[in-house]
Amino acid sequence: MTRKAVLPTGASAGTVAGARDAVPAGPPAGELPNAVFDPARLAAVAASGLLDTAPEGTFDDLAQLALAITGAQKAFFTVADGRRSFWKTALGIEPGGARENDIRDSPCHVLIGTGKELIAEDAAADPRVRDLAAVDALGIGAWAGFPVVSPDGHVLGGFCVVDKDARPFTAEQSHALRTLARSVSSEIALRQALRQARASGDASAALARTLQDSLLPPRLPNAPGLDVAAVHLPADSSEAAGTEVVGDFYDLFRTRGESWCAVMGDVCGKGIDAAKVTALARYTLRAEATQHTGPATVLHRLHEAVAGQRVSERFLTVALAVFGPDEDGDGVTGRYASAGHPPALVRRADGTVEELDATGMLLSPLLPPTRDHLADTAFHLRPGDALLLYTDGITEARDGRGPLFGEDRLAEALAATHGADAATTLAALWGRASEHSGGQAADDTALMLLRVAPLS
């Protein structure tokens, strides 16, 4: 018999979406999986510091973004212990009410039991959730939910959207929600690492490097027809150099169909504030690029997020390219936009180097977001051509007395690498900059090269 909830919930759980008749039902109403009471999981929930805390803009903004992407009416981020599901974020419900309900009424216990995402296009008919009291209490027609995990992998709760009507969710919407849920998990991990560092009084180099690594993709994906390489290079090898998180970041990901997005960014300054802005930029760009094909529009949406969340007053610059295979399938056609970032360079197969002209203002929480300051420019890469994105650490390399390495020397070095693959090219560019600066660099550097495979 289905239990009636005293209060509705907003959470998400279950197995990976698929044919509804092909998946088993969740536990009977009132029964909970053993994982809910796992002492290690409960310890992770307590360590998150999120239970019984007020709503926060960081999480609410992610939920608002989820609503904008999916068109759903409600969005939740919940944390569940052994007796209740606590709503850290609950958009689309009456304000001022209770923010928790019995864990037995909540889809969170299904999520905890499987550790997998669930998309229930018709919640009333889906055996995984149909008997949960929250389906009736919230009027859930469709539900798309994703796990939120602790740094050591325990499921803390869920990030989900709720629609009043049964409906499908597109692959792009699911991908964006998955990214937002990972962003919630990353925010939790960052907060816990900072608390531990402050408690020990040692913001160590190891912690800084761990945080820095978490802001970069662990490895670049294989983009069809492209030879891709990226590096993040510290300013120097001294012990002090690794003690602060820097704001250089890059990313490469598929957006929709055969389209891809390449990102290079630089947040002003170092430290925890820079890390917060970097994390915000990465997850916002990933989510928005699945919804908008124009890179200038994506950057404008990022500016809105930066200004709206105000996680820091630090500004950032970003270069963004959205591209896909051209009609004949041999090359790449795309559009590029820049928000105050050093211009991207195109190395043609014959060694000619061209600059992509797409000027735009840097993004600052202190400036009102406006689309007028951003513009796209088209580009086309033929077999053997390459696109270079970089941060100003390489152009500002110097030995303390002489001139900067500069954009002209960078272009000359890039031209000299024609015919080289992506990894060899980046090694050569950094080698030239290091030689110019006598092995010294005042700032960290990020480089990414996308080269179209030459015709055999």
C-alpha cells in the first residue's frame, strides 16, 4: 500500500533511464535499501555540513539553470541521512514551508540504493518510483534526477527536476543536468577541502594542486578527425609555486550531435576565490553550450551567472569555439568568440598563421551583462590546419629584464611547427617561450591545440 507523505520531496534516484518495463521496481514503500544506513555514507553526509542549513545562491542558481534548460517547473538539491530528506534547494514550491520529509517518502532512498541516475518520463507508471508517496504529493508527471556524491564517492542525495506532466527529456537536457549534478558534487568537495586545510592551518601545495587538477578535465576526449593536446604549466618549480590554485582552465566536450566546444579561460588572481570562479565558469559553459549554438551567446550567459552568483569579485577572460565537421567531412567549420581573452591563432597546413578577430569585453561581476560587447566570428580548418587557444602566461614570459615573449614571437613559433602533431607543437611553443625567458615564468600557462588530421 502506498504511504501518504506528510510533506512532498524533491530528489532523484534510480537506475539509468531505459524502457520502463525492462527495469525492476524500487523497494516497496516504507522499505529502505541498506545503503541508506551505511555508517560511512552517514559520516559523509555529516561531513558535508549541509544538513539544516539555509538555501544558498550557489546551489539555487544551478537549480534555476536546470529549470531554464529543461522547461520543468520544480528543481531540487536534497541531502538525505538515515531518517529524512533535507531540501537544501527547492525551487517551484511555496516559500516558508518545511524543508524536509521522511526518507521513506523520498525518491532519495532509491538514488542511494543504486547510485545511478534515473529519468522517469512517466512517473506514475514507472515501477522504480510510482509507489513513492512523493509522486502523488508533488504531482510528479516526469522526473529527471542525478546523484550528488561526496569526495569519497558516497551518495549524499540528488539533483533533479520535476515536471507536472509526463514527458521525455532530450539527450542534451540529460547531459546538461548530469553536468550540473557533478558541479554540485564538485562544490561540496571544494568546500570540504578548504575546511580541512583551514582546520589544520596548512593550505599546502598538495591541496592546491589537488584543487587545481579538479578544475581541469582529467583527459581530453577523442574528437573525431582531430588531433588534440592540452597542457597546464606552472609558473616555476619552486616549492612556493604550488601552494595556490590559479585561474587558468581549459575544456573540450561534445555539445549536441557532431558539434563540439573548446574553451580556454583565465581568472584574475590565484587562490580560493579564483578556484570558485573557475568552477562556476566550467559548469556554466558546459551547460549553456548544450543549449546555445552561438559562442557569444554562451559567453553572455556565463557573464549573467558570474554577475548573479557573485562568488567572487574577480574578473575572467574566456575564449570559446563551437565547431563540427564541414559538409565534405574533411575539415572543420565553426564559430569563435572571445571575452577579453588573447586572440586564438590558426596555423594553416603551409605554416601561415592567422589571428581570429573576435574582440569582446572581459567578464566581471561588477559589470552589467550585455550581449552587445560580444560577437562571433566564423572559421574553417582544412586538413593539416590547427587552432591554438592559450592564456597570457606564454605571451608574458620574460626573464625579468627583457621584453615579453609576446604575440608576434608566439605566432612565429607556431608557424615554425607546421606539419607537427598537436603534442609536439605545444612542447615546441613552450620550449621557445622558456628559452626566451631563461626558464622563468611569472604566471601559469594553459595551451590547447586542435589539429585537423591531414589527408593521407
